Amino acid sequence: QVPSLEWIESASKETRFVPESLVVSDYLDEIYPEVRLHPTDSYLKAQQRVLVERFNNVNMC
């Protein structure tokens, strides 16, 4: 199962869906910039992405 974010837009009543946890966290950082999930420093953000990519390649049994 893929982590995702789904909600109904109040104005249009349209259902919106964002798949994948990294995409969801990027989306939330843009929508709620006062509560960041990612570092604002570009170097630290890059290091975080490298770490996430390494764990994406780990095969869990």
C-alpha cells in the first residue's frame, strides 16, 4: 500500500489525491510553511533526500 493524502476540496467538492509520502511531505511544506517537515537549508535538505533514497532501496522482509 502506497502512503497517500486524500481530501475533498470544500469550495468545489472535488476529491483530491496525492500519492507517495515524499510528494505528500513536499506538498504539506508548501501549504503549511510555518510547520516545516523538511529543512529550509538546501544542503541539509539534500542530505535528507540522500538518506531517504538509501532507505527506499532497502528490501524489507
